[in-house]
Amino acid sequence: MRPPALLLAACLMLVAAVAAGAGVTPPAAMAQLRLDPRLLLSTLPEAPPVAVWVEFADKGEQGPADLAMKLAGAESALTPESRHRREKAHVEPLVDYLDLPLEPAYLHALEAAGYAVYGQSRWFNRVAVHTSGAALVQLAGLSFVRHVAPVELAAPRDREPLGERITLPGPAPGGFSANAGTIYGIALGQLSRLNIPAVHDSGYIGFGVQVCLLDDGFNYYKKHEALRTIPVGGGRTRDFIRGVLSVQDTVIDPSSFEHGTMTLSQLAGRSSGRYMGSAYGCNAILGRTEFDPSETPQEMVYWSMGAEWADSLGADVISSSLGYNDFDPAGPSADDITYPMLDGHTSTVTRAAEIAAAKGILVVVSAGNDGTHSWVGYKIGAPADANGDSVMAIGALDSLGNRAAFSSKGPTYDGRIKPDLSAQGVANWLAYPGGDPNSYIRASGTSFSAPLVAGLAACLIQARPTWPPVMIIQAMKHSALHAANPDTLVGWGLPDGLAALRYVPDTLHAPELRGPLALQLSGPNPLHAGATPVRLRISLGTNAAPANYRVRVFDASGRVVRDLGAGSLSPGSARDLVWTGDDAHGHSLAPGLYFVSVDGASRLATARVIVLR
């Protein structure tokens, strides 16, 4: 709320007096211009500290030539994964001013002046600090500061209550649970409703796709049977709240490290015959950006930092089951996220999601669980309000395809349809985050519908490696159940994975559906080790250039268990290979899920094979 006029005038006089006494350079009047009026009460004596964004005037460039050199340095610093993703998404220019790092001299100056930075963003060229009173005015007077504004406030999403829990029996002698029926086990229903098994049967499981999950913690991701074989490489976990690499805490505050475990299982879980995620072949990047015990603005700061980190690591997809809405239940505040701010461009977290999408990342977020909450107008929260051509917001359905009452509604404030798509979010089976490696739990929420769709997107990215994210989104929307009549309750509705895989873009000059190198399997699948072999055919398109290839077999943890050979192909030619389910020493492999992969012609083609005794 705005302070009364007399109080506002008094605050302005106080600012001028304090600034003059502090010897601020430039003059106090300049400091007043840089200080957001919403912070005036925080400059009063004895005012409590407030979280503020400190925007810098520049990134330290000393003219056009120096700026060009800095941009060249930023481009050379791109990881191969990040460069490839940006090129595929036709990001032009490949790097821009947003990619430049913060000027180190400014950070050192803040530290020397006694300001503790708890968050920073190269995209927004600003840092977050806590301060008040005269220090706030002095901060605005620093020569390299452009603007000081409050960090907007928002309440994190209510955590979903957990339901039924089961502990699965040990694997049967053949390697699968006795009652599983398929490799998907208890997850079969929630995946089948999206027709995801048909996508997997086509050989697309998200293999090689980098998916970053931004959530709270990921307890027991190295222990649970469905999570421990997910490839999570070194340097690909980070806790932005504690400032450490570990994303687990099973002793001090375990309840704040569970939600991420459950969303990770929906997307990347892999335990043959017991539980599988929607993209069980992907690689995971795990970022903790949410602090459950309190409702503070920092979470959106950390989310932005996580998105920038995902970009730097070359993530193809961001999946985040977090969202923010009205903060203060005791009354309105001038710094709250309000419905008029849900216009796709205003809140920090929404703008960060937009920028991530502009860098070629496919961003998938949950729409929210406020469909029955009148105090937020039943509406979606940030960053679900970002444009649906860039950032997909996912609503929740029950197992019959009906909209869940708790699923947040659209439209955005500027009238755009939200959510974009919907998937099962009622009574979903998830990995139990409490430490029992064989237990699973049911829970409901858009938190669990979003990673299902993010996993489908990862599978389509593997299948269509030349498609930019906007085309992947187009394929899912245009082939969804309500594509002809989207609404503000379920959006374009339930995606059909196989239809999206077969989708022919309506965009001119779209990439062809098939790459130059193809891998086809024939023969038994499942494969009984030592019996009739599975037959593989590797072919090269007639219009392709001559190419070398290599064929290998990976287990579910990404370890090479068999090298089937390498060679070269001329345009229009093919090679036939066989595999009997053995390892490099001729020994029959343990029953389970394996991936046959051919690498060549600048692409990777993969097919899955189930090995039985």
C-alpha cells in the first residue's frame, strides 16, 4: 500500500538528509532517483531489513571495442552443449549482453562496503542483498548502481499431501516384479494416458537429453531403486539456498528435501518391471531453489540463479514444479505478486523463464494448485504466466481425463490461454522420498503432471534433434486432445505422445522427420539371452554424405556393456548386425533394460531392448 502523502514527503526529506550526512557520491538527489519509492519506509530509523535488487549501471565495458571483446569471450566460454542447443534453436546472436558476467569490481566494492550478496543474476545484471535505513540510501548512491528496488514477494505453492504407500516385493527370478506385467510396473497407467510407451517403443526415451529439475531437495536419489541409476554427473547438482553442491539433507531438515525426489521419479525413474519415468533415458541436472519452511521472496531469486546455471550447463529442458502467487495472508503489500502482474513479463521468476526459453531451453512448469483458492482468484502463479510458445504450464487431470478441481485456471492477466497442456496429476505413483529404496507413494498435484510432460518433451527432443523448442511445443499442442478447442481450464488438453512423434510441422522449411542415419531392430524383443539374437540394421540416407558409425550397448545406468563394432557407410547403404544379449566377454547379461545406440552422421539413434533369462 502507498504511504500517506505527508508521510511520503517526510520520507523524502529524511532520505535527502541521510544521504547528505553520508557523503554520498553522486549527490543525494541522484540517490533518491535511483531508490524505488516503495523502499522509502525502509529508510526510516529502526526499519527492519528488506530484500532488494541492486541493478548495476553496466557490466564494466569500456567502450564498443571492449564490449565486443567481452562478447567474444562469452561466446568462447559456452559449453559445447549450450552452443549446440542455441544453434538448434536459431538463437541470434549466439550470445548477447545478458550472457556477460557481472563486473567483479562491483561485487568487490559491495563486499568492501559491508553488503552481503545472497543472490546474483547476469541476465538481469543485478544482485540481491538485505539492508535498510541509511545503508539503503548509501547503496543507491554508489556510482555503479543504476537502481535499487524491492524483491517482489510471493508465497510458494502449498505442498501436496502424501497418500497411499506401498513397498514392492523383490524382483522375480526373471528380473522383473512378479505382478508387474510390463517394464513400467505401477507407472504404466500414468504413462499410457499420454501414449508415452508407444514413443519409447519407437526408440525414444530421452537418451542423451539434459533435463534440469528446479525444486526443493532430492533426498535418497542415490539410494532409491528407481533413481540410483539416473545419470547425474559431477557438477550437476547445486543447492542455491545453502550454497553447496549437495542437494540432500536426511538428518537436519529432511522434509524440505523430498518434493524434488518425487518429481524426479516421474520424469527419469528407471527400475525395470517396477517403475519407469516418462523419459527414463535422460540425463539429470538437479538444482535446489525452494526453501519449504518459510514464505520469503528469496525462492524466486534462487530460481533465476538455477535457470542461469541450467543454461550454462547446456540443459535442453527445465522441469520445475514450483510456482509463486500472493504472499501476505494478513493483508496486501505493494510488493506482492498480484493478478495484474501475471502478464508474462513482470515477475522476476517469469522473466527468468522467458530468458531461459530465449536461450533455446524448453521450459515446463506446473500451473499451480490454486483452483479452489479464492484469495488468488483460482489463477495460475508465476512463472506459469510466461508465453506458452516458450514456457509450457501444465494442469492436472484425474485418471479418467477429468480436470482436477485443485488445478489452477487461466487466463493470464492479458488474456492468453493457460494452462497450455494437462496430464495426470491425481493419485500419481512416485518414488517414496523417506529412505526405503523399494517403496512408492501416491500423491496429487500439478507438481506431478508437469514432469510427465517434460519427460515427453525430452523424448521428442531425442527423436527430432534438429527441432527448436517451439516446434516441440507445437507438436504436443497440435496433437493434444483439445487442440481444436483449447480453454482456460485444461488448455490444449492431454498430449498424445505418438501423435506428437508423428506430427508434421506446419512451419515452412521445417526439418525433415528422419535424420540421415537410421537404426532398425527386428527379431525378438524381449530378448532371451543366448537364444535367437536381435537383428540390427544401420542405414544411411541416399542424400547424406558418407559417414562413419559406431554401435554400442548401454545398461540403464549409462555404462557401456558391449561394443558391437564400427565402420563406414556410403549414401544409400546399410549394415546388418546381431546381438545375443551378451557382454564383451561373451557372458549373458543380467535381465533388465538395455539401449542399443548407433553414433554417426552427427546424430545419435537409439533403441531399447529388454533382456530376459
